[in-house]
Amino acid sequence: MAPSTFWWILTGVTIAAELLTGSIYLLMIALGLAAGAVAAHAGLDWSWQITASAIVGALSVVLGRRIRRKRGPQLPATANPDLNLDIGETLHVPEWGTDGTARIPYRGSHWTVALRAGSMPVPGLYRVVELQGSRLIVDKA
């Protein structure tokens, strides 16, 4: 078996593992393994192939971590408008129950609406700020 075939098989196995786990770091390691394959195609010695693989893999992991740190902390999935299209929508709540919740028609069915902590239950317009299961958490609009 040619050395480049070995590197490509390792790259494929790592990509398959990344698809199963969802770890972006495995994809970066696969990039390093692909660099080892390219070095093998270039006819470099085994030690240079390993060196190229290690350098490219390590640099891609470091670069990925830097980019992630620059983006800052992300919202939890329950409050992330990129994941939940209901976040930011406005609702009209005609009346609140004694427990601080309301049942309103929204998107073709009845939803339970709850106030974010610290808000007063008065009728009016509210903005969805979070989803907790099938419950919409709202704040005054």
C-alpha cells in the first residue's frame, strides 16, 4: 500500500468519526492528515509526512480555537434566534392567569406563555425571548 493511501484512509476514518460525533476538532485533525497525504504525494520522506500532518493539524486546531474565542459566548439553544425562529416574535396577551402564565393562539395552536422573571403580568404586546419546551418565555415589548 502506498503511503498516500494510508494517509487518505486515516483522513476518511477521521471525517467519518467527526460526522458521528459532531466535533469540529476532528475535522481539523483530518485536515492535518490530508496534509500528510499531500506530502506523501510530493514524495517526501515518512518523517516529513508526519511533520506536515502534525503542523497543519495543530495550526488548524489553534486557529479554530482563536476564532471561537473571538466570537464570544454564545446564547443557549433555548434563547438563540438562529436556532429558534420564534425568538423575537411579538405576541398579544389579552389576560394573564393567577400563576403568571397565559394560553394564547400562536402559529395555529394554543401555546403556554410565561413571563420572564421580574416582569409584571399586564395585558399587552410581548416579545418571545426564550423557548422552554412548549412554553414561550416572554418579556414586555
